[in-house]
Amino acid sequence: MSRGFLDIIKKELGDGNYLGDEFGGAGGSSGSGLPTGQASNFMFATGIECSYPTTNHGQVRRDELEECHHYGRWEEDLHLVKDLGLKYLRYGLPYYRVHQGPGKYDWEFADGVMAEMKRLEITPILDLMHFGVPDWLGNFQNPELPVHFAEYAGAVARRYPWVRHYTPVNEIYVTAKASAQDGLWNEQLRSERGFVTALKHGVAANILACQSIARVRSDAIIVQAESAEYMHDASAEPRPEISMQNRLRFLSLDLNYAVTPDADILLYLMDNGLSREEYDWFMAGEPPGHQIMGSDYYGHNEKIIKPDGSMLIGEDVFGWYQIVKGYYERYKKPVFHTETNTADLEQAPTWLWKQWLNVLRMRQEGTPVVGFTWYSLTDQIDWDIELAEKKGTVNTNGLYNLDRKPNPVAHAYRELLENYGQITVSPHSELFEITDQAARLKIEV
């Protein structure tokens, strides 16, 4: 009988899935701790596109850091961030290149980049896994992934102890769906059981990584970036399968934050390989650290399903505000708009301002929105086809093009920063305790 991920965790790490605040978390915590240092400032950011899934059944590695020329121009890229006036950068080290095997690491590239980031006083939100894993780990069906990834997260935290902000596993739901349900990346499966397996391994990896990081930084800030999505049913007769998809989108955050899924979603999980013991492990409590819910939104995140089953892009039917409001009401975490862009150069400045007005609207209602990101710094390659095939198409969605010349949206972002760069991190900051101490409830409840 093959071992599941939980058997491996128990053998390697013991029975605990910690509660309490020994390493910065509290069982049932509201997760409302917020950054110190620059805590009085809203976290304006951009990101370096760093996706690295495999395609063609593991034969082709799509490394956006390479394809967008970051490996050769990283110093220039960091200076563009600084020159634009941004203090925060979503940055992903190439996990598949750094982690060479159990206990084996290649830090050469990472050390140079991290040292320059520190010198420039750019605060990294360090992304540890972005859609792919090292070849030696195979793919997201591997039950050993959570334990090995936790080791890697701990090694990163020890090597760069000055880093406080992390996204351990980026877009867990999207990773599992593209890898094991849609057949695009990595294991390229098209099965419900494969999807559930990839999802539970991704969430377990995230939880264990938070624990590893918190052993080094008990005040760690975890920006849990996930895609904010919605499917609109355009049929006069409501379709159960679309309703199901609109509930499945919460799965990664439900398991990560120990929020009980809907009954039929729980049955779906258990029908497709989640054991009762694994479920109990996920529901034991949320991970340690100050937990911030990152919500990524693009026009294609909303889809309209017509009566004949065909699909339309539903850009801005609800928009970021309305969709993310539902996520906030479910999880009650501070919110970070962690990704947005459009590849239309002419419309990009308008899209930027529309997203920002969504942020302001949510803040005006008292929701603690603490950050905003235009993703990414430079144009990207082949994201119009979700990296499925190596065509080399340039997607003009960056602040700068691949020659590092500003796109129109860079000027718009600079204008936004000049006008809003001094706003506070929360319109109701008196609700939060700003402290260098480990994450905890301000008052016991």
C-alpha cells in the first residue's frame, strides 16, 4: 500500500500540525497581524514573472525568468523597481534550480539577487513555489512533496533571515487545476482524483512551509496569493456543475485556513481521495504567521457560460471588488490585490485605475486592503495560451517591455504612486496591533 502525504509528514516530522503560538500562529487566530517597519504605508508592489511549470509530460521546462531575460538583466530589473518608487516586490527564486535534492542547494543566483535587493532597500515578498517543482520531485502527485518543500522553505528562511514576507505556494488552486484537471502542466492529468491529490499536496506543502519559516521568523508575514474567480451561469435553468465550480474555487483557502467546506464539496473531496484523517489534519488550525489573503484578478477570471455551454470572458461583470468581498467575508483576512494586468497597451492605464478604484471602494467600506500589485514588471511570454506551448509570443502586460523601456502603464502607475503613495495600510488601523512580536490575537476571545 502506497503511503499518503500525511503518513510521510508524521514519519518525518511527527504527529503535530501545530496550534497555539509557539511559532507565531494561534489556533483560531483572526490572522490580522500586519507588517511593522513600513507598516504605516500601504504596500504598493510589482512582481517579477517567475513561472516554471513543465509541459510535454515533463520534457519542456517553461522558465519565465529565463524567457523574459531576467537571469541576464536582474540588476537592471531591480533598479527599475527602485526608480519607479516601489518598496515591495513579489519575487520568486527559481525553486527547481535552487533545490538540487534533499539537503542540496545551489544559492549562486539567489545570493546575488537577494543581496542587491537588500542593498536597494526593496522589501521582497518571497515566492517559494510558482507552478512547478524540481525534476527530482516529479510533480504534484508526489506525496513526498510537502516534506521536501518544507525543508527548502526553512533553508531559504535561514539563509536570508532578514526576509519577513513570503508567499510559500503561489495560487495553489490554479496549480492543481492546470496540472491535474485541465492537463496543461506538470503531471498533465485530466481527473478529479488527480486534482484533489495535487490540491492537498499543495496546501500541505504551504502549511509545512509556513511552519518552517516561522521557526526562523516568528513574526513572518504570509501573503497567500490565490486566484479570485467566478463563473456566471447565463442559462435560464441553473446548472449544478457551474454552482459546483463556484464553490470548488474556495478549496485551497478552505484547507489552508481550516474553514469547513460545504457539505457536497467535502463529499467530493472524500470521493476523490481525501481521507478523514487528512481532513482532520487540515482542519486542526490555520498556519502560523501573520496571514494576509492575496487575491489575483484578471479579466479572464470571470467567465460567462452561455446556454449552449460555450464560454465568454466576463471581464468586470462583478470585478475585483465584488468577487473578493465574498472571499473576505468567508475568511476575514486582511486583503492584498496581489496580481492584475492586461496585455492591451492602450487600455492598460485604464485597467490600472479601475483596479485601484476597486481597492479604494473596498477600503471605504472598512475592509483592510493592505496592498496592490501590477504584475509584472516586464512583459511576459506565452501567457495568452497559459504556457501550454512554446511559441515565444510576447504578451505586452508589463510595466516595461522586454527591452526594459516603459509601457504606458508604467507612467500611469507612477502617477498613482505620486498621488496615493502615503496612504496608511488600513483605513481602520486602530483595529490592529502593530508589533515586532509573534503573530497573536490582540485580545483573547
